[in-house]
Amino acid sequence: MIKKIIHFLETLGEWAGKISSWLILVLIFTLVYEVISRHLFNKPTFWSYDISYMLGSSAAFLGMAWVLKNRQHVRVDLFYEKLSNRNQALLDIVLSLCLFFPLIILGFSNSLDAAMNSYLRAETAATGSWRPLIYPLRMVIPIALGLLFLQGVADMIRNIYQLLGRRI
């Protein structure tokens, strides 16, 4: 049962990573289109700036769960790598409970409030000439933080099992 839960949570993170990679591809095509339009045809687009930061930000936020799943976040390996597997798991558990989960919950709560307020006010972007609605981008942040939280839960379960000397 625990394996199924972890697999489900990690599948969510994997899909977030795939979506993120597709957003990067769309971002590249958008920027190439803008460069060709601007430099070859002397017709710059009015929407490329807004689209580029929306796609780039969404890709970065949605990719966080995938990065955590694959243990690619930045660590200070000077001490961590010298610890035994059980001590690594214990350190991960303590730091997750003291730092990771409280910060993710706080970020999720604040970003959800900001996204809902943005939606209710029909907020538009303050930069660029296009001025698109900004709430879709603001909604990505709590979604991404929720996915990161779920991946953190999967890691926490895995670390508890490792601390107890069991394999999942």
C-alpha cells in the first residue's frame, strides 16, 4: 500500500516535470518566432515578453517537484555525503519537518490567497504592452507548491522507511 502511495505521488511529480519540459519547448519556439519577426521582418510582437516570462516562470515552478523527486536540489554535500544512509535519512526528516514543510505550507497559503485575489480582481500584468490577465500565472504557483509538498511527503515516507532500516 505504501509503495502505491509513493508511486502515485512521484507520478504527479514526474508529470509536472514533463509539463515543465514542454513549456520550455514552447518558450523556445516563442522566442525564436519573436527574433525572426523582429529582425527579419521588422515586425516585433506585442505579446512575446509577457508570454516568455509566463512560460519560463511556470516551467521553473512546475519543475520543482520533479527536481526534488530526482534529488537534484542544491545540497551542501561537504557533510551530508559522509553520513550513513540512516543518518542522511534522519537529517532529511529533521530538516523537512523544521524547514521544508513549514515554508511550503506558508508559501502555498500566501500564493493561493494572492491567486484568488488576482482572479477576483481580474488583475492584468503590470509590464509589457499586452497587459494580459495574470491570474493563470499566479495559479501556477500554489499548484506547483502543492505538487512539491506531495513530493516532500513521498520523500518523508521513504526517509522514515530508510531510518527504520527497511526498503521500499
